[in-house]
Amino acid sequence: MKLRTMIQESVLRGVDDRQSIEQSSRIRIINKFNLLCISYSIPYILFSLSFRFYQPAVVFFAGLMLYVLSLYCNKTARHITAKLLIIVATNFSVFYLSLFYGFDSGFHLYYFTSPLIVFSLFDYSELKRTILGFLLYLASIATLVYLHESGFSIAQEMPPMLGRMLYVLNVFLALSFCLLLVTHFSEFNKKINQQLAASNEELESKQDLLEAEIIERKNTELKLQTLLKDKETLLSETHHRVKNNLAVVSGMLDLQVLMSEQEDVKTILNDSRSRIKSMSLIHESLYKYDNVSQIEFGRYICSLAEEISNTHSSLPFKIRMSFDVEEVNLSVTKAIPCGLLVNEVLTNAFKHAFTGRTEGEIRIGLTEKDELCTLTIRDNGQGIDPGKQSPSSIGMALIEAFSKQLKAKYSFANEQGTKLTLTFNK
């Protein structure tokens, strides 16, 4: 029982779960081959010692040690060295023993097992090593035949009976050795085929599960896309209705302006209507351009400026407007306060910047760099008079409030007119 356990442990030397099926099976067959050669070497050692042939006994023992060393190399993952030791040991042993005991001793018969040995050691990916192994065996056989045909011999003289007995023993052992190799090689191929078939079945099963999961994910994705489309449609409709409601409020303010006779009241109502219109444009952009969460703010500024210009078309001066705006997308929470702030600045410019003038110009710029937006609005009007600025005016109060909502920094400057610079993060 202990011997069987030791043999099983020796067969599994160097086998690792991380190895491929073919690699682990080939390591097992190499270990079995080493054990087989060790078991075959022992009778020959005893035979040589019993007849006082000490030189071949030493050669057999050296070969046995090489097989043991090959087992150790397999255990330490030196698989190429293990294969090389087997080829050297088998080749040298058979060659020397054929010379020592003579060609008629039958030791050369072991060379007929060399193809099986080579195919057992190397797989198809090791073509160069396979060819070199064959060439080494062929060179040894050719050299042995040449020496025999040329009459060269160092064979020891033996009694005829002993020579015939050795020949019969070699024939029997060589045939049994060949049979064992064929059996092991067949089992090796059969086992690999079985393991490959099992692996293919497992892969097919996993492929079926994967295909089912892919189909399920596609169905889920379609459902999500449908839900997202419904949500976008709903939000677009909501923005459309908000825009319509704001238009109703704006119309009511227009009606109130027409009914009012006080200029101060009309101014307040017009300012309120302008602010409502700036918010209405936000919601119009959201449903008009099929984006319910982001607004292309450069385009929105152009529309808002045009709307404010039309509102003040009755003024006694002509205002030219120019734009240098990049494509900057803002969320609704950023776009509404920023739009209201732009509305306040432009409205104030139309009302106060060009008093006593026949024409003027307003330039608007919008840039973005590293998520930081910069908005500039400048005119060539009369500029800001620091002595007349009132921090408590409603326009300045609204600009301050909208800047805080944006978490923005702003500044006014006199540069041949008034210039507002506003910076904020997207």
C-alpha cells in the first residue's frame, strides 16, 4: 500500500492545477516513463553484477540516477531538463551496452522504441526539440550499425548460452517496454480527448449561459432605452408647457402695460416681462433642441439678445450687437440664473448706456477652459460713473443674487464703455 502511494506521488511530481490539460498529462507520462526505466534498470544491474560485468552495472546505475534526477527536475518545474536527461540516459545506455555486450545481445532493439519516447516527451508545439531527439537517436543507430558492419567491436566474450539468454531477455523486455509505452501513450491521448471533450461541453454550457445573459441584457437595455425615451418625452412636454405658461404670464403683463397709464409702472412691468421671457427661452431651448438636461448657452445668449433688442426697438438709437461665443453646454440650474443675469445687464445697457447717442455697440463673449466659463458683456456707451452707482438698485441686487446662485465672481470696469466679466464653474 505504501509502495503504491509512493508511486502515485512520483507520477504527480511537477503537476500543477494552473497547467493546461495536455501539459499536466504529459508531465505524468514523463514521470511514468522515468519510473518504468528505473524498474527496468534494476534487473540489468543485478544481471551484470551476478556475472561480474561491473562496467555495464555502473552504466545501468548511472542511467538509473539520471532517471531519478529527471523526476526531481519535473518536480522543480525544469521540464525541458527532465526531457533532455531521459534522451541522454536512454541513448547513451543502449549505445554503450550494445557495444559492451555486442550487437547480437539485442540491446539495440530498444532503439525501436525511440519514436514513442520522442512523441511521449514532446508535443506538437516543440517541433525543433522533436526533430533533434529523432536525429540524436538516428545518429546513434547509424553509428552502431556502421561499427558493426566495419567489424569494430569491444564486446566482452560470454558463453554462448549466456549470450542467447541475454538476447532472449532483451527481446522480451524490449517488446514489453514497447507495449507499455504504446499503452501509456494511448491512455494519454484518450485521457486528453476525454478532458478536451469535457472542457468543450463546459464551454458550450457557459456559452449558452452567456448567450442567454446577453439576450437578457439586450432586453433590459431596450426596456431602459424605452423608459429613457419616455422620460425625455415627458420632460420635453413639461418644458413646453412651462414655456407656454410663461408666455401666458408674459402676455398678461403686456396687457397690463397697455392698460397702465403710469410710466414707472410700465417700466417695472416691461422689466418683469423681459425676465420672464429669458426664462421662457430656457425652456424653449430644452424641448426645441431635443436635450432635456443641457442647454447650448452660446446659442441661447444670441436668442436672448435678439429678443431684448426687439423689445427696445422703439428707442431713438440703433444698437449693433456682435457675438464671440463658444459652444458651452450648461445645466438648467446654471442656465436660468445666468440667463437672468445676462438679461439684467443687457436691459440696463439698452436703457442707460447710450443716452444722448444715435448709435452704439454691445459685444458679448463666452469661453470655456477646464470647466471654467467666462462671460463678458461690454458696450461702447458712457460707462459707469462710480459716484452715481447705487448698490441698492434692483438691477445690481439681482446681479448680485444671480452671481451668488451661480457661485460666480463678477466685476465691472470702464474700458471705453462698461465691461462686465463673470466667471463660474460648470
